[in-house]
Amino acid sequence: MEVDFWRLLHVFQSKVRVEIVKLLLRFAWISLSEISQKLREESGVQITLPGLLKHMRELEEAGIVRHESGVFAEKPDARKTMYIVEGKERVEKIMQHLEHDLKGYLVTGVIFSEASKLARKIQGMGSRLNDKEMKRFEVLLDQCESESFVVNLTDDEKKKIKLWRIMIRTLL
């Protein structure tokens, strides 16, 4: 069986599904009604039962959750269906990588890209940026050089930042 990694990663594109996973990691099991209530209370997410069921199916198809129908219901009731994280330790690791490791790389890329745009603007204009743009450029460079970002930069990007610092000094 071949699994489409990118389709699985798509499951985490929805903030609602991410919040659902976080809820499920906190509880041994939780009903659909409780998920809906906690989403509303803790995240301000108002969602219909059919909408929530759609998210739950996607999480199930990705192997992240499973459900037990009617465990505590006398008659079939989707709201009483209990959801459980499938492989809690694995899912915790996935969330940790997404929220810490991958987030750092992606945010660093955005910050570096913004700095790069301003650097090209300076080079293209052959003159100074206005004060607001120059301050923004320096803030972006400071962020890129910070301990939390510099570890995610390539050697080439680090060289460009040094070059941009020299470029700023020559303009001042």
C-alpha cells in the first residue's frame, strides 16, 4: 500500500483539525459533543456537527484518531461517539515537529524572503530606503541573525546577510 505523504500533511492545514488533535492529546477519550464544546470554549471555534464529523473523518483517514460508536449511548447518537488518539506518542511527536522544527524553518524562510526583497530594492534603487523601510530591513536582519533563526539558514543565506550588513554601512 502506497501512502500519499503530502495528502497526509494536508490534514494539518486546518487550524480546526490541529485544535482537535491538541484536545484529543489531553484526554484519554472525548465525545463529539465535548469536542464541539471545548473548541467553542477554548478556541472560539463554532462548528456544526456535520462540519466536525468531516474533520474527524479526515483525522481518522490519516491514522491519527479512531472512534468508538455508542460506547455510552443507549441508542445510536453521533454526539456520543467517543474519539481516541491512535498512537498518542507518535501523534505527540508529529505535533512537536510541526510546531517547533518545521515552524522554525518555515518562519525563517518568510523572514529571510522579506529581507531579500528589501535588499533587492536597495540594490535596484542605488539609493537609500526611506527611514521606515530601512528600520524594517534592520529588524529583519536582526531576526535572521538571532539564535533561533540563524540555525535554520543556509550558508549562502548567512553570507547574503553579511553582505547586506556591509551594504547598509556603506549607505549610512
